[in-house]
Amino acid sequence: MSNSVKWDKDPRQVTVFDCHIYQLPRIGAVSGHITAVQNSVELPFDIKRVFYLYDIPAGENRGAHSHKECHQFLIAAGGSFEVMVEDGRNCKTLFLNQPFMGLHIPPGIWAREQNFSSGSICLVLTSHSYNESDYIRKYEDYLEFRGISGRLH
């Protein structure tokens, strides 16, 4: 399977400043709004997988991992939540609360979703199909992957 991602940065070199919020196109009418996402048009990758998080209990966090190759694009399809992203040296928190805004998280970024509002829905579009070997689930392993000694938090 070929990698369709139009991205040339080494996952060990990306920073939190490579994580961007994009406004997606939306069409509005009295009867409501629609937002469509097309492969390689609104996103810097072709979509291979779509999933969503919902019914998240108060105070719970999601994510807390990184990917070696997979890009993610997170959208607050309903409600709101924060996304904490870090690169081993820098950390920033972004707030998503509009269904026409999405956050691109490139591979090599540690991310955690937190502070979900009641009834929130986190829609996730990814560049790769699920592959457990692409995940880095332990923060110490993440720092090693990045070639960083020490702990940011």
C-alpha cells in the first residue's frame, strides 16, 4: 500500500508548531449547515480511516499517545474539548468547539484529548488504517523515539 500523505517532515523533527487548526468549507442555509472534507484538498493527506469518540465520562482523557507514521485530523463534531500536543520540548493546548474547524496532528506529536463538554463528539480522520505497531503508547518510549532525554512534564 502506498503512502498518499503529502508531507516530507521527519516525525522525529516535527514540533507542536506543525500542529495547525484549519477552517473547513461550510455551506449554510436556513435548514442547516454542511461541511465536506475531500482527500488531499482540505487535508495534507488522503483519508484511510474515520472514527469518533463519544459518551466520554466527565474528567476522562483520551489519546495520550503518538504515531510513527499516521496523521490525524480532529474535529469537534459536537460540543467541545481541548487537545494537548507536545513534542518532548514544547507543549501547547488547543481548543476545538466548531464542527467546521479541525486540528491536524502530524506523526511524531504526543497528543491527549481532555476537558470534554457533556455530549461532545470527537471525529477523527486518519491517513492510515489501524496498525498497533504505529502507536507509541508510553511517554518514555516517545522521548526515546524523538531522541530526547528527560521529561517535559
